[in-house]
Amino acid sequence: MMWDIVRRVLTICVTLFVVAAIIFAATEVLPGDVATAILGREAAPKRLAAIRQQLQLDRPASERYWQWLGGFVQGDWGQSLARPDQAIRPLVLERLRNTFWLSLLATCIGVPLAIILGVLAGLRRNQWLDSLVSVISLIGMSLPEFVIGSLLMLVFGVMLAILPAVTIVQADAPLTKLLPSMILPTLTLVIVMVAYILRMIRSSVIDIMQSEYVQMAYLKGVPQRLIIWRYIVPTALLPTINAVGLTVAWLIGGVVVVETVFNFPGIGRLMTSAVSDRDLPLVQALGLIGAFIYIMINVVADVATLWLTPRLRTQFWRPNEET
Amino acid sequence: MNELLLTVCDLAIGYPHGAQQIRPVLNGVHLQIRRGDRIGIVGESGCGKSTLAQALLGFVRDNGVRMRGSVNYGSEELFGLAPDRLQAIRGADIAFVPQNAGQSLAPHRTVSDQIAEVLTIHRGMTGHVAVQRINALLTQMRFANPTQIASRYPHQLSGGQQQRIALAIALAGEPKLLVLDEPTTGLDVTTQAQLLALIHELSRDTQLATVLVSHDLAVIAQSCQRVLVMYAGSVVEDGEVSHIFRQPSHPYTRGLLAAIPDITQARLPVPLPGQLRHMVDSTQCVFLDRCQFAQPDCAVAPPLIQLTPQQAVRCHHWQTVTQQVDRKYDTTLLPPVAAASAQAPVLQLTALSATYARPTWQWWRPTKTIPVVQQVDLHVQAGQTCALVGESGSGKSTVARVIAGLHPPLHGDITVDGMRLHADVAQRSAPQRQQVQLIFQNPDGSLNPRHTVAEILYRPQAVFFGRTRAQALPHSRDMLQKMRLDDQYLERLPRQLSGGEKQRVAIARAFLADPTVIVCDEIVSALDVSVQAAVLQVLVDMQRIHGTALLFISHDLAVVRAIAQTVAVLFAGQICEHGPAESVMTTPHHPYTIMLLSAVLSVAKPMHSMAASTADPVQAVPAGGCPFRHRCAIAIAQRCADQIPPVQQLANGHQVRCHHPPAVLHAYRQDILHLDM
């Protein structure tokens, strides 16, 4: 168990290191000059020279990589190119806060909803509720986020006009001011997320219901309600923890589209504007942060599975040893 | 007469087959169960015995339906009873012990949780009272350390322990009727004997009625008063065990009894021809297509005829069947043991040892290794069978893997035909690989599910003899014929075959490589007795034709007796007794062999007083000295713990590894086995 965790932490460090190298390479070692990539082909030679000096492009790439990574780890994430005099770290942290609340809200609503609907659909297999849930979740899965987002915007923002269609609040506004603008993006994320998790849980519940130990529970005279709560739900959820982790981690990607659609001031929109502004240091920082969050969520899911599965938790504790 | 508990009347249960049709798996079963009854239900797999067992609790699996009939407990009809009433009866009045305890215990809950649940629901016990009751139950189940066992999860228990936990859960509700579905299948003989003794004790002391479902006639003969023989959903014979097993009147009962190998006879059992088919036409006799006594009037289904108050049979021609002279054994005896000096052995294992690496979390320390096979010396001669027997975990299968080159970490030598084989199969030459073939226990895992039988049989011929498909075909056909499978089978996929047919294809594949040695790892353990007899027959036939040496690994001593010339008994990776089968089986010397033989059940003879029935069979094997000393009734305190026992030579190459002189072992054997031969 200990060894497993230590190994996992080491793996995370190596993964992040490799990811950082790839991000750096993709943005810096691309064919052509970084300065030209930033300013475009028709840039004045004088400005190109200024940028080259600012980014210290005359030094070897490996040297700059170490300097960048070292600075990153110590909290110096560099300066934005497109926004003069703007340090990247406060900018990213501020937007990260907004995205964090958005994702958290979506997760807190989406995961329990998916569990409830998935378990219900699994228990009432092939009945009307199951069919309804399955059809809706299929629709939710097949429509891209921006279509769902636009539809919601049209219905609630334009036709009913009860919710703000796009965010007009500043990025640094307090959470209470941001909240109304978060409702529609959250809803969009929830719809897509629920569809994925629900289907996973449904099939897991159906598997478990046919297991011998559930059959045995019926033969022991355990009431139906207890069978669901003690046997089916805990064992059906275990194999889905990893899927939930992946879906939550996916939110980071999904959030880019949703934030852009709703003009929500989170890291997703910051990313799109950084790319269109060719603000390379900002793109690098956001890429690394995204990778870090993605990996961490998956690690949490892995460790949770490990901890909640008795067979894995006690794998170094063998039978026939102490009787 | 005792109080009537449960009445089953004309019960029929079916499963949907296709869109509209419902195919019956149980047809017109009648049964009355009284307090203290010990009833056995026996039949091949697929005959509907498990469906009947679950129906006794008003339960039908998956999407099955009750077609007609009733199950009455007291005055209540279980089918269609209100859920809360049904829940109150299940587990409290009628309890169930499942076939496969490993799968039937919830993996995420501890033993104490699972027992406490029944106590809370049915007996209203909680907290301290429940804990005490759990301890009492576990003690009753012969667990040496109940509090420790209670805190464990199912995966931390051995198969025998899991089965005893399942029994403890069933008994927690203090039922009047206990239904046991194959409770000992998959357990070692010693564990099985212990569990059956436990069940027997319970029914004797508490007037508990038991219904025991098993495919094993010996288990039924030992633990039941009355038996129902089932075939294709119908009861074909019903009555007192003593009458039915002494004078079976249904051709099926007769066939089943003849198919059981007998530990006292070194002869092959007689297979039952054909295979179980699902009931198609309920107007004719269910056994018609496999019956050697069939007459034209069998096209009309016979009623259950009451012959005597103790015996009823569903056959028109029971008189003919009863009068038929018993043709129990294959007339041909096994070839005798070759004289030791006659020829050099084709397979020779010398001082073979193997270990398993064991994971530990202390990664800075070297990996711990556990020895599973220690200093094994064994040899098999051409055309002869050497059996390797022992309980699960004794290292039998590891020996097979080492010989096949699948378990490289190895000390010692393997020689085949005088040539030393490399420990790793990848380093062996093609002719060397051809010389050693392996047949596994589970053909589902060893036959490629996407290959037809023709393709499966073609592979070894292509690899070892470079034959083309066209060249291989006549050989494959010839081999299938020897396996008693016709040409149609060539085009079938493994999933279209029955268990016995699959195993015969696996045997055919092994023989097509024309090997010198075949290692058979528990190849008949998963098969029904009737099928097992047929598989053993083709195996022995093939061995006679090809002169192949067999290393036959099995936990079933009766099967071993039927086909092996020599026997080696393995305990904790060491051979503790070795010699000619006749000698080892009739005059066993090692206390472990004696224990194994005493646990073997037979239809004919009563159970032996078990030497080990009080000790928990799952015990750590101690290091140093004699590994068996903790389970040995005659261990010598100091010597057996400190000194490794010497190998003693007895007559005819019979060897035993024990500190006691043969005279002491002889007296001990008389004491335990009361052998009167």
C-alpha cells in the first residue's frame, strides 16, 4: 500500500516533467522563429528583436526550459506578452478560482444526479424510466457542448429571459455576483457529464444485480431496500469511481468550449484568448496547470478506488497466515 | 411421523427460450419435507437440481417463471406470497447455503457484518448480543480464532473457510430447514469430510431438516436418508438411500453409479453414453435417447411407480433394469507397473524446487520467496501413468508448470528421454517442446474460442510436423474418431461443445503432437461423473495406442486409483509418500496419505472416523522439520519439529518420508482406516 502510493507520486512527477517538456517543445521548438510566430510574418524587424530579447531567444532551448520550469516550480510563472505588465500567476489564479467554482458546482450537482438516475435505471431495467433516461442520456452524449449551451442560452437567456445569456461581470467580481452567470454554463456541463456517468453506473448496477451475492441476499431474506443500499449501490459505484474521475477531469477540456460560449471568465476562456493573442508564456502556464489538475483528479480517483475496495486495500495481507 | 415443514406439489419452472416459448427445466416435481429429514437431490449438471433447491425458498433465478404447481411452507404458498412475509421466511425458517461461497459472500463486507445482518433482520439481535452470537456460531463452525475470522473479508479466507462462513450465515437465523446447493464441490476431500460431519451433527442434534443438492453420489450416500435422482427436470427415482444405491431401478441411476470410480478397484468406470439434452417433448420418457433398455412403449412418459414404501421409479421397464447383471467395471485391467529396472524412465525429475516471489511493501528489502515445490524426485515410464495427489495449495500445479517450462525459477533437473530440458520453454528446441504436452483443467481457457476444432487440431501438426491444412485433416479426423467424436465436430467452435467434448478435443490436441509425456492437470475435476468416465476412457485408450507416459495431477483419489500405476503424494511441495498405486492405496504409511484416504467418501462404505475432523485444515505450514507436524495426530513433539524426516524404503519401491518406523505407521493406519482387506 505504502509502496503503491510512493510509486504513484513518483509517476506523477515524471509525467508532469514529460508533459512540461512537450508543452515547452510544442510552443518553442516549432519550426520557424518564436518571435515571428508571436508577431506574425509582417512584423517590424525592430519589434521582433525586442521580443527575442525579452524571451531571451538567443539562448539554447534546453537552458530556457530549465529556467522556465525552475521558475514555475518556485512560483514565477513569467510575464504575459499580450497584456503588458501583467504577471501570469495572479491572472491564472484569478481565472482558476472562477473555473474551480464552476466545475465544483457542476460536479456537486452532476455526480449525485448521475448516480441516482443510473441506479434507478439499472434497477428498473427495460422499464419506461430506464428507456427515458437512456434516450435522454444518449442525446446528451451525442450533442456537442456548444450546441447544448447555445440551446440553453436561447431558451433561458433569450426566449424566457430569466437568466443572463452571457457573462458581463468582471473576472475579479465576488462569487455572489458571478453566481447568476454560472447557472447556464453549469447546466450545460451537468447534462454532458451526467450522460456519461449514468450509463456507466447503469451497466454496473445491472451486472451486480445478477451477481451471486445479491441473489444470496434475497435468499437470506434481506429486504429489497437494504439489498439496494448495502449490496448493489456500494459495489456498483466502485468500478465507476475511475470513470467519474475521468469525466471530472474532462471538465477542464469541456470548460474551454462552455466558457467561450457563455463568455465566462475562467481559465478556458483565458486559454482561447491566449492562443488567439499568441501569448506563448500564458499558453505554456495554462497547459501545465491543466495537465497538473487532470493528473491529480485521476490520482484521487485511483487512490479512492484502492482504499474503498477491500481486496485491493488488503492485498498484502494474505489468508492462511495467522490462523 | 415428524411435523411436516414443506410440501412441493407438481412444480414446474421454465426459462424463456426465444420470443414466445418457455422451456421447462423442472417438470412436475413432488416432495414433502418433514422436521429432521435428510434429503439428497442428485443428478448431472443441467438437470434442474439447483433450480429446485432455490424454488424451495420460493425463489426463481433471473427471468425464470413458475409454470405450475406450488411450494407450501406450513399453510403459506411461497410463490406469490407478499414480499415482507417471504423475507421473514427466507433466512429464518428456510435457509440456503450456496454452491460457490466465494462468489456468494459480498466482497465488500466483513464476515461479522454478513452474519450480523441475518441476526438483526431475523432475530432482532444487535450490538454485544450479536457479537457473542457471531462468536458462538464461528466456534461451532470449528474456527480456532472466531474474533479474528469475524473481522476478515471473504477474499482473505480459503475456500473451505468461505463455505463454513456461508453455513454460519445460514444457521444464524436458526432455520428449521437448510437447503445446501453443492456445498462441498470444489473443496479438498479433507475439508469436505469435515463440513459434512458438521452438517450431520447439526441435523442430528437440532432436528434440522436438510436438503443437500450434489452431483456426487458418495456425498449423498454419506449424509442423506432419502435421495431424489433427477434427470432433465424430472425425478426419475425417489426413495431411501440404502435401497436406491443397493438396487437402482432406473437406467439412469444405474448408469450414474457405474460411472463412479471406486477407490478399492484399479479399474476404469463405465461411462454413460450420450449427453443430457434439454427436455423437448414431455410426452415421452426423458431418458429415452440415452437408455439401453428403451422399448417402443417408452414413447409414452412413464409415471412415478411406487415399488416399495421405500422406493419409487419413473420407468416402464424397471423389472428388466433391476434384473440386469451388474456390468459395473471395464473388464480390462490397467497394465501392471513396469519393473523398475525394465526400462529407463522417459520423464525424470531430480531434486526439483520452485519458488514464488512474494510482493512486499518494503521495496528496499530483497523480495521474499516462498518455496512451493521442494526437492521433488519423480519418474514416469513409457506407457505408464504416475499420479500426483495432494490438497489444493500443495504445489501440484506448480510441478506441472515447471515441467512445461512455464515457471522458470527452478533448481534441479527435468530430463525427458535422457535429455535435459531447459527450465524456460522459450529456450527449448521444437522437438523438446513437442515431447512434453500439457492438458489443463479448464478447456474454456485453453481452447481458442475463435478457432474451430479443425483449426485447434491443425496447430500442433503445423508447428511440429510442418503439415498443411489438407495434410493435417486426415490425422485430425482419425484422432477425433478415437475420441469418439464424429466428423461434424471439425467445424464447431469450442462454445458449441459440452464440457466433456471440449476436454476430449484438448486431449486430441495433446496427442496430435505425438508427445513422449503428457502432463494432465486436474483434467476431469470439472466434469460430471458420467462424462468423467468417458474422458478417462479415451485418455487411457490413447495412452495404450501411443505408449505415452502420463503425469496425472488430481485431488480425486478414486480417479487416481482407476488409471495410475504409481502415486506420489505431495504435501507442502514435498513428496511424503511415493510408490506403486496398489501399495500406496491399500497400505498407506504416511499419516497424511492415511488422512486423505480416510476422507474419501464412497457409496458403498460408511465414512471413516476422521483423524483430522477436529483440526482446522487451514494452517500455516511450519518451517523446518516435518511440514505436516501441525496436522499430524502422531507427531513426536521434539523430533518432528527439529529434524527433517528421513525417506524410508519399503517393499516394491514404496517410499515414505516419516520419523516413525513402518510398524508404528501400520498400527496407526489400522486404527484410522480399519482396512479389512
